[in-house]
Amino acid sequence: MIKINNLTKIYQSKDKQVVAFDNINLDIGEGEIFGVIGPSGAGKSTLIRCLNLLEEPTAGEVIIDGQDITKLSTYKLREARKEMGMIFQRFNLLKSRTVADNVAFPLEIAGKTKREITIKVAELLELVGLADKANNYPSQLSGGQQQRVGIARALANDPKVLLCDEATSALDPETTHSILELLKKINDKLGITIVIITHEMEVIKEICTKVAVLDKGTIAEHGDVIDIFTNPQAEVTKRFIERVINANVPEELLSRVTVANPDKGRLVKVSFIGESAAKPMVSELVHNFAIDANILYGNIDKIQGTPFGTLIIELTCENPSIIEDGINYLVEELEVKVEVIENEGSVLSSN
Ligand SMILES: Nc1ncnc2c1ncn2[C@@H]1O[C@H](COP(=O)(O)OP(=O)(O)OP(=O)(O)O)[C@@H](O)[C@H]1O
């Protein structure tokens, strides 16, 4: 649906250049909810504004539904922009217009008839749950309600893509959740592709299917949200994930890591995802291998219905080679990831 090829944006002022991002490549599939996360200054806002050419890229291509919009004439670009709605952190509503008239605005510009506008506005306000606020002014609404108006307005011309620039950053967690639920509903119901720029990993975790991590103007990594959460590679990604999931072994555990009898014990970190989360790994170790398995720490979380988590288990057995058999069993039969942890907390071996 959206293909970004070798995209670069350099801001040029009199005496200096700022590279907002350099040589970015991304592929966003039809119907995806695609998140772009990154620290402040990473280039997120500039990138999303380049997707509808609110900002002109310095080099590269932005291909939307097969056409490179960087090459379009002004008229054709205006038409192409109708296929892309956008919502903003500060809502950007017209204060002197009612809710209904705000939603009507893009339809008026598109030259729709009064009757068409009335029908469409009513339909959109119903969709975003604001049918009873049609005649209110933006100042009479909460932040979450104003963003709902922003969403209704962005959908007025039946776009194929909805661009969301920090759309929940000005909202409290509960309102953020309700707006994300609405975006999910819109994605399900209308099949619209959604691109979300955010600095909040919670937002990615809650609704995105794919994510790209932007850092200092380049893509640090990208992929399925569940893969990035369970196996982050870049340091910047690990930092973001730590804020929402405590996947690290607590310090106090690491300091007491030895197993009373180092020759007969091992401390392992077991990471599991999806179906493997439901497997009875501890009882299998105890029953099949006569290994004592003492759970020291555990957490479990869910991303869009898929459970994943970590267990820190102390394994002890009179015969150390049986522990190795038990670890192999976990990896090969139960298909979980096992890391053996040393006293200092570093990983000895990983399967
Ligand atoms: N109009 C501009 N003129 C010059 N430099 C700019 C302009 N807009 C952004 N930049 C610079 O480009 C870089 C990327 O900025 P951008 O706003 O895209 O980052 P961001 O990831 O969205 O950050 P934030 O989360 O803080 O909004 C920054 O170094 C910023 O200072």
C-alpha cells in the first residue's frame, strides 16, 4: 500500500543542514496498523509528513497504491491527498465551527452537495460515537472527544490511509485507550491502512501489527510487533520495551544467583511466546527428569491476544548432565528459548 524507497529529508537553513532522516526504506501493507516509534528528534514527524507531502522529501520515492506521489502535478497531488486522512496531536479543529461543520469541511472543499454532506457527517459522527455532539463547539468537548472529531474529519473523503501523528500524546491513558480502540474498529470495519507515529511503546503494543524503530534518522529495526517485543535487537528498542515490559532479571536475583551447589545447579531464563506459554514446563522437568525446578521470577504479558513472558528458574539435580537433558527438552520439545545465566547475570549459553 505504501512503499518508501531511499527517502531522505534534509532541512537546509542559511548556515547549516539538519538531516531529519537518511535513506529510509519501508513497506507498509494494505490494512496494516503500522507504528513508527523513536526518541525525540528521531525524525518521526518529518517522516509521516513526507507521506502526504506536507513536507517535501529531499530525495527518494513515496509510492502510495502504486503511484509515486513525489512526481505528481499539483492537481494530481491534491487528488492523491484525498486518499490520505491525517490526525494530529493537537487535533487542529476549527474553533469557530461546530463539530458537524468541522467534519463537513473537507467535504465542502471536495464539492459535495449539501445532502451528501449531511448524510456523510451523520454517518461519521455515529462511527466515532459523537452523534449527540453535532452542534457543540470544540471548546465544549474533552480532548478525547476532540480527537474523535479529528478522526471523523480525516475519514470524510473515504481515504485508504489514515496517518496519525502522535494522536494520543495529549491524552490521559484511559482516553488514549478509547481512541486506540476506535482506530482499531475503523481498521477492522473499513479496512483502512493506519500509520501511527508515537514515542509511546504502549501505543505500539496495544494496536500495531508492524513497527519500525526510528533512531537518529535511520531505521534501527522493523518487523512484526510480537517479534520486536520478544526479541529486540537494537539498544534503542530495548530501552523502549523496558518501559512497558520488565523483561530483565531483577538485580537482587542476579546477586543471589548461585545456586547453593554450583555443580548441581543452573539458573535459566526461559522465554516463551504463543502456545508454548501454556505448556507445563516446570512439572515436566520435575516428573520426566527428576530435576528440582524452583521458580524465582516470572512475568507474562499479551500482545494482541498472543501471550509471551519470561521465567527465571533455578534447576538442581544430583546429576548435572540431566540438567542439560532437561534444558534440551525445553528447547526441542516445548519450543521455548532458554538462556543459562552466570552469577553476574551474563548469559552463558543460549538456545
Ligand atoms: N522545519 C524544520 N527546520 C529545520 N529542522 C527541522 C525542522 N523540523 C524538524 N527539524 C529537525 O529534524 C529532526 C527530526 O525532527 P522531527 O520533528 O521529525 O523528530 P521527531 O522524532 O518527530 O521528534 P519529536 O518526537 O520530538 O516530535 C530534528 O533534529 C529537528 O530539529
